[in-house]
Amino acid sequence: MPRVLILSKSAGEYQTLVEAASLPRLEKLAVATDPSAAHALGDDFDVVFGEPSLIRKVLGHLPHLRWVQATWAGVEPLLAPSLRRDYLLTNARGVFGGLMSEYVFGYLLQHERRMFERFHAQQEGRWDASLTGTLRGKTLGLLGVGSIGSVLAATALHFGMGVRGYTRASESCPDVGAWYHGSRLLDFARSLDFLVSVLPNTKETRHLVDASLFAQLPAWAVFVNVGRGSVVDEPALVEALETGNLAAAVLDVFEQEPLPPAHPFWSTPNLLMTFHTSAPSFPADLAQLFIENYRRYAKGLSPLHVVDFKKGY
Amino acid sequence: MPRVLILSKSAGEYQTLVEAASLPRLEKLAVATDPSAAHALGDDFDVVFGEPSLIRKVLGHLPHLRWVQATWAGVEPLLAPSLRRDYLLTNARGVFGGLMSEYVFGYLLQHERRMFERFHAQQEGRWDASLTGTLRGKTLGLLGVGSIGSVLAATALHFGMGVRGYTRASESCPDVGAWYHGSRLLDFARSLDFLVSVLPNTKETRHLVDASLFAQLPAWAVFVNVGRGSVVDEPALVEALETGNLAAAVLDVFEQEPLPPAHPFWSTPNLLMTFHTSAPSFPADLAQLFIENYRRYAKGLSPLHVVDFKKGY
């Protein structure tokens, strides 16, 4: 008989959505928007659903904990070696792919269609009939091809692009035309038109995108990061953009967030930044994911999207 | 034994591409970049491939003309009632769908992701973590569902949108969820999130997009025109944008092109303009279309994509 704690800034919205689902066998449902409020609700919860950053602070106070469903794809706050790992941790997968795809291809199309330049012409009252580019026939390289990367690959295919994938080992996405692993990173990057990272923050991915990788890209290439900021050697990216060895970059994530006011990115040319907003967490999506996983859990089945604490995703 | 005239500003490129295809049964291939140069090449051509605006000026001098392949989708210059219609006119179809799709969805994504606003925040050094919108779950209405509209419908489906189609009579695209015809125009438009016109310039389409149509759209709706400018009642569009009854418009085509310097569009709020560049004509695409159609013609088959002079497309 599950006892569920919802610990989230959107706890009220989640409560409404979860209650509407009339979860089977539910013994207790309590909600809190911060860890101290959660402590006051008791310590008998076996299930927690919410933000990893908040859940981290209650981990030590829940002796019966068996399952945590994170509302995020990245679960770094729960991966510190000092923290317990004696429960099932599931993350948000299959939720963000479509949103990430909108973001990535929106910005790739913005680049090819030169939307900012066209608008500049419009503001000057200038009929600018110069040709624009196209995605068709270009090659996209995906650093990381999990549930998000697979949706990106499908969208690339829809737009007539070729797709390469770089992963630890998996080759599970049918829309990727060529696979690369391990030491073949530079081969993977060679002559890509677009390089997109969806990699998580792990020891292996730290500063994987560095000067040697940028050196493989043609001067017209565009780099997009929607994974984690730690994957990028940030000074190397500034250098590549300032020297014109890379045409543009679009970043949604950074090593330090919010980006410090003195960071060179604020004044780096041909860099577009958004602020960790590429895939907004819509409560309806995440509640649905939780509800589906809860039904499995209540039947004694393992929930889906279990994180491997060693791999970190 | 076909005698082919290529009459195009890109005649040299087309010549190279067509010659490389070693067309069967070809008796004569001549190229010109303007009508007066064409006249000097003789009057025995039965096939002309090129821009409708140029071909119009040689129509009266080609007694053996049997087939014209236009490099454009819209063939208005050849439709004037005073011009001969005793030949097969084929237009460029199946070429522009992917490019139009890049344009339309690029701008829809730009709107949902508020790219200009985000860039403004970046320029101000401001970490703007406010939520963005999404295409998923929204409804796209297509005015015109031919070869271009069908690609737009497929892309909309890929992004999780619903699609309505308004056509004269055809219901041939499987990705359209609901069809509307004739007098059901206002029902079609009611509550659409995005209205996209790919309609050609015909008597029936003139000013079809008017104040009564805009009145059916919610205040957050966006209108995109990649068809022909004559479809839009331009003062009604200015009014809808100025009063905030329409959130934004993106126009690639206009009643008069280039847009006159005094036109109110240059200062209309929430209007993004491009300059008849949504689907660039890449010679390689159009040469391929011509070559395929030529092979049919040389075998005595009818070429594909024949224009109905009465319908105008």
C-alpha cells in the first residue's frame, strides 16, 4: 500500500493531476513544496515524486524509501557518492524529446534562414532577396542518442538530413546512419554541419567538447548544447567563435547556472544563449509519467527509466 | 526528336545539369538568359524550360511549341487570357515542399520559443528563465493542401500538432485531420493557433484572408503566408495586428513585390517579413524535375504536374 510524497515547487498542480487519476492501492498522498514542510509530514513514505534538488534534502529522513521518480532528466543532485543508493531512482524520459527537438530545429532553422539578419533588413526598409540556406542534405552529429537524441534523429531525417551518432556503446536508434563510439570521437565530428550535444553530466562526458573537437568542424558549422554545460570546454568554445573557426553556437546549459555576470559568453560573437529553458517541464507530462510508473510499482513491477547510479543516467 | 530551349537567368547552370543527364532522343539544346537572345536561336523549339516571366515573352514566336516546364510553382505570367494555351504547361511541384516546411516551422518555432525576446535578454545580460511555448498539441490550419501543403501537414504531425485543411475539393493528404471546403471557410479558421496560406493567385483566392477570417482566430494566433500576396486583404491584416487581435504574422509574399517603400507593413507591429525567399529555387532540384519530365515527354507520355489553365494551378 504505497505512501507517496510529492515534493516539488509545482506540488499543488501535481496533487490535482495525481488525485484525478485515482491511483490504485494508494494509502497516503502528501505534498510539500520544500524539504522542511516535507519533514513535518512524517517519515513513512516509500515513494517520492519531485525535483532532485529538493529530494536530496529528505533522502536521509525516509527509512522506508523504495522509489524516487524525478521530474528531471538529469538527476545529478541525487548522484553524490555520499548519498544513499538503496532505492530505485527513475528519471523523466520520453517526455523531453519533442520539446528538445522543437528547440534544436527551431534554432537550426533560424540559422539557415538567417532570421535575425532578415529582420534587420526589414527594420531598415530593405527588400533583401538574397538566398537562404536549407537543412536538407546537411549532416547532424548527435553526441548522445538516448530517448531525446532519438527524437532529434527522427526530426533530422524528416528534414532530409543525414545523422551520425556518438554513444558509449548503444546503437538502438534506427534513424542514425553511422555510429561512433569511444576513441572515434574526432572521426565522428569531422565535417559535420551541425553538432548537437544531449549528453548528461558524468565523469566521462566532462569537457568532451573541446578544442580538438571544434578543430574537426568546418567553419560554417553550428554547435548546440541542450545536454549539460559541463560537457563543454567553455574557453575553447569562446576561442572557436572568436576566431571564426565555428560559425555559431546555441547554448541552453552552462557549467555554472545562472551564468555569472562576468562570464565571457555574454560578449562572445555568434553565440545565442537561452537559459535552461529548452525543454520546459510541463506538470501534465510529468504527472502522466509518474502515474504510469506508479501503476507498475503498485502491481509489484519495476518502474520504467531506472537510473544506473554508476553511469549517472 | 525534341528541340529544347532553356530560357532562364540560370541558363548556364541548367545547361550543365541537363547535358550531364544525356537526354535521350534530344535533337537540339539551346540556352538563353533573356527573350531577345532566345529569338536569335530560332523558332523550331517544341520544349521550353525556364522562368514563366521570361517564357511569356517568347510564347508568340514558337509555332511548334508543345510543352513548357516552369521553374516556378506559381505560373501567373503564363495565365493571362490573351496568351495562347495550346501547349502543355507543367509547373514545379514536389520541389518546394521541404523548403517551405523549413521556413514555416522555423518561424512557428521562433514564435513559440520567443527567439528575438531571448536574444534581447541575452544582450541585456539577463538570465531569462521564463517558460516558452510549444507546437505540440496546437492546431495548424492549411489554406491549400497540394504538394506543398502536404509536406507542411506531415511536419505538423511530426511535431505533435493537429491539422485542418481548406481546399476547393481535394482531400488527398492523409495527415490532415479535418477537411473544409467552399463556404466552410470560417468554420475552418475558428480557434486555429496557426493559419498558413499556400494558396496560389487565382480569382477565387483573391483576398480570401480578410477581416472576417481574422475575427475567427484567437488573439494568440499567428498567420503565415508563403503562397501568394493577393490572397490577403492587406489593410485587414494591418488592422488585426495593430489592434492585437492577431499575435503575429510572417509574410514572404505581397500583393506588390518588391514591397513599396511607403507600404504600412514596414511599420506594422508583430509582423515579420521575408522577401519571397521562403523556397529558393535550387537549379539542381529543378533540373532533376525537368529531366524526369523530359524522359516522359520523349517516350510520348504526358509530363507530370500539368497546370489547368482554368484553375490557374
